[in-house]
Amino acid sequence: MERIVIKIKRLKSSNGLPLPGYETEGASGIDLRASVTEPVLMEPGEIKLIPTGMAVSIPRGYEGQIRPRSGLALKHGVGLINSPGTIDSDYRGEIAVIMINWGDKTFTIRRGDRIAQMIISKTHRADLVEVDDLDSTRRGDGGFGHSGTN
């Protein structure tokens, strides 16, 4: 397994919280925690930006993908409105998570709650070349369920 170094900066708002980390040996995602000063109530349908109190330096050629936690989705109907979110390699600001309550009950976020996970992935730069025609395929321009459900 390839390993890279991700520099992490703790902001003052996260003093006393554990650094993000992998919860198990086989975990793919680094758990991110809520760095809120008081409980945040999320009503059904509500969207809120939740700070993590952390900033990172991701090497060029990589990105951080911010993804929801499956337990929050299953148990509470809580997820991320823009999933996956992207932390670019040149971003140095605080990581914040755009959460949504799709459930039917108020959900409370408390200081230190694990709210999302960050996956570190390689990226590639594409050279876009304008052409008059694209190569043809059997599918062509069929999309949005054109092949049916069978």
C-alpha cells in the first residue's frame, strides 16, 4: 500500500479534539470531527456548514475526497449535500463539511462527533482537445436510463 505524507494544521477552535485519523487498520477514510463550540441542531431538510478545526496540505497530484459516514446516513438520515466534496492540493483553509438532514427528526451535532471521512486519492490532469466529431460507440448519446431497468 502506497503511503504519502499529509501535513495537518490544528486550528485554535479544535484544541482538545483528537486529530483526524483512521479508526481501524483497514479503514480507507480518515474520520473528520465536528469542531463546534456548542451543539448544532439540524432540523429535517436543513443544510449546515460544520467546521472541523483542521487544515491540510495535500501533495500535488492528490486530492481529499470528503464523503458521508454510512452510520449517520442509515441511523439518522444525515449526509453530505455535495458528496464527494473535494479538497484540492492547493487549498490551505479550514476543512468544513456541508451536511444535510434528510431524516424526519432533529439531529444534533456535538463537539468531537465524527461527521465525515476524507479519502486521499490520486488525480490526473487532462489535456482537452476540441474536435468536430467523437469516436462512435454502440451506446452513442443514450443516457438517463435509456437502457431500461433489466
